[in-house]
Amino acid sequence: MTHATTSSKWDRLLFTQVDNSALVLFRIIYGLLLAAEAFGSIALGAVDRLFIEPQFTFTFIGFDFLQPLPGFGMYTLYSLMGIAGLMIMVGWKYRTAIIFYSIAWAYVYLLQKSSYNNHCYLIMLLNFLMVYLPAHRSASIDAWRNPEIRKEFMSRWIYFFIIGFLFIIYSYASVAKFYPDWLDGSFPKYLMSTRGKNFDILQNEWAHISILYFGLFFDLLIIPFLLWKRTRWIAVVASLFFHLFNSVVFQIGIFPYLALSFLLFFFTTETIHKRLIWKKTYYKAREIIVPKSKNIIIFCSTGFLLVMLLLPLRHWIIEDDVLWTEEGHRLSWRMMLRSRSGRTTYYVVDKATQERTRIKLSDYLTEKQSRSAQSKPDFIWQFAQKLEEIYAAKGQDIEVYVKSRVSINGRRYSPFIDPEVDLAAEEWDHFKHHDWILPSPLYVEEESVLSMQ
């Protein structure tokens, strides 16, 4: 690194050194949450349900080579992940611990998607980002044992990067809600009748309207309100209510508390230091230190944010409605947005004898897997491929046909998969519409109206 005597305005903006208390405290909280996630998955039976009970897992398409570890391997892995989380929290062998957790989490994330949500995706991204952030330079065992790495400051670009990342996430979460079922209140009502059914107060009309507008505008305005000093405490109170509400009603694990920990980056360094981590030395010199890797830092940070900005837009170039087809839904911050259910039957046809056999899903899938394999197109396609593999191992060459009807947000069930298409012979394309997914009911109704005019 070089201490700049003369510097450009960009150098001053990005590489002025500021106190790192927020990042250090975030590391402590994040490590604790990662440990809780890993140990909690063992204690609450998630490891068993997702990796031990199933005959096979539904991986992300293209990662079929990933397989669960045999025997007690998955329990061992999650135990090691829990220990790594604690190591991250106390800053002991931080780089080793965060790299291990990043790789392990990416493995279990890509290995199964039956419990997919955007929160797991966020954790995977954060893990790899934390590998590169200097979160262990203070208030850590590493800094205590090796004073040479101890620093009470970091470059200001880290603040900008984290806030920019959060702005993208929350903005897309809000924009995705601008669709008819959210705006007319029908989905909030349906959501409360299913996920919030244990709370009588949430069955009232006023509660549905409140959830409609609060959910919409919270995601849209939370980052700007946190950045503006006059509205910051309003945003903090709103965040506490929003995320604790989600934790109690939807029981979505560590995410609400992870989201609340991001509030650390919106207060002044003085506030974080004085109120939350006062025993740490406070840095206020505000030196400008331009690293030799300046161009790489700017390129990689900008590139990452650009990918985050563009990836959620891909469903706009794919035919039909993403709410119906699911194509482009994942990795797009489309959170708490829809509910799907399906009534689906699989048939295999022996090519040699033309004998047609109906598949009993419970012979192959867990209840959780079955729900997705009846309503989500990528699961349906993957199960068809798996059936072909299973029968091929028995020496049979088969075709796989599917009759499926799907309901979105409690609507009537409508035909979803073309029953004349052999799904075992179809290819998957991440960026293209699959013609064996039938047009959405809305599209069909619009075509009917137009044909009558």
C-alpha cells in the first residue's frame, strides 16, 4: 500500500481510511449466526431431511456430480461448519475458517434446492465476499497473536460496496412486488391464511392491506431512509418490526437477524465505536492509503455489483410470465412473492414394449421433494431425467410424460406441462423458455379475447 501525498478525488472518496468497528462487529455477529445455522440444521433435523432421508437430491442444474457425503459425513460437515462459524466470530484463523465455510456452504447450497430461498443465496455470496474483507484485523485472536496484522481502519470503499449491494437486493425485492396479486392484496391475504394461520390478528382485512404497503415500501425505501440522518431511526424501528415479524410469523432461520446486523453500516463510525465496541481503539486519522491493487479492487467490486444488477433482469428476455414458468426466478431476490402447488402425474413408457406405467412419487421422493416435483418446472424436468437413469440401470430405455396442473397463489389449477412431450429427451437452457411449459392462464385468456375481436 502507498500513502498518497497527492490524490485524485476518486482516491480520496474510495481510499480514505475510516474506523473499521462496523465491519469487525459485523464479523462477530455473522460468525455467530453461521454457527447457529450449522448447529441448528443438525439439532432441528434439517440435515436428516435434506441429505439423509432422500434417495437422491435435486441439485442445481449442471451440478449433478455433487452427492451427499456417505454415512455420517453430512453431520460431520455441518459440525465442522459450526466450529468454523465460531472461529469466524472470535477471529481465530479467520481466513481458513471463512474459506472453509464458503466452500462447504456452496457445496450444500448447490447440492439440494428443495429448501431453496434467497437467504441461502445471500449467505453464499456474503461468505465469499467476507474472504476478501479485512474483518479480522481488530478485536480478534488473529490480531492479538500477530500484532503485525492489527489495524483499526479500513478503506471507505468497503462501506460503499456493502451499501450498494444491499440497495440492489432490497430494490429488486420491492420491484418484484409490483404485480397484480401483490398490489390488489390477494397474495398477502393468501399468505396470511397459510403461513400466518396461527395468528388470528393477521386474518383481518386491515392486516392484509398493511402488509401490502409496508412490504412494498419497506424494501423500496429502507436503504435511502437509513442513509439520511433525519430518517435513520425511523428506518431502524421499521427494520426491527419488519424482520422480527418475519422471524416470528414465517420462522425463516437466521436471515432476519442477519438483515438487522447490516444496520451497523449505516451509523457513523463514532456511534458504532462508542455504543457497541468501545473497548476497541478508535481510528480517526482519515489517511488516504491507495493500495497497489487499486485497479483490481475497483474492477472486481464494480463487476460484482454489475452482475448483481443484471442477473435478476434475465426473466424479462425469457418468454411468458416468470410467476408461472419460474424461469429466471432464482437468484433474482424475488422474496416472499408467490405460492405454488401442483397435481402432477408421471408416466414412463418402455420404448421396446410401449408399456405405460404410472409412477408413484412416494417410491422415489420425500414429501418435501414431491411438492416441488409437482409444481416447479426444473424439478419436473430433473425428475424425468432421474427416472430415465433409474430405468436405464435396469436395462430399460424409456420415455417420460407428465400430466400436470398447477395453482399459483391459491388460484384454480391450470394445465402446466405439455403431456405429449417426452421430458427425458429434452435439454435444459438457463436463459431460454422451454416450450413444454404451457402458456400461463393469463396469456391464454388474453389470446382468447384478442381472437374474438
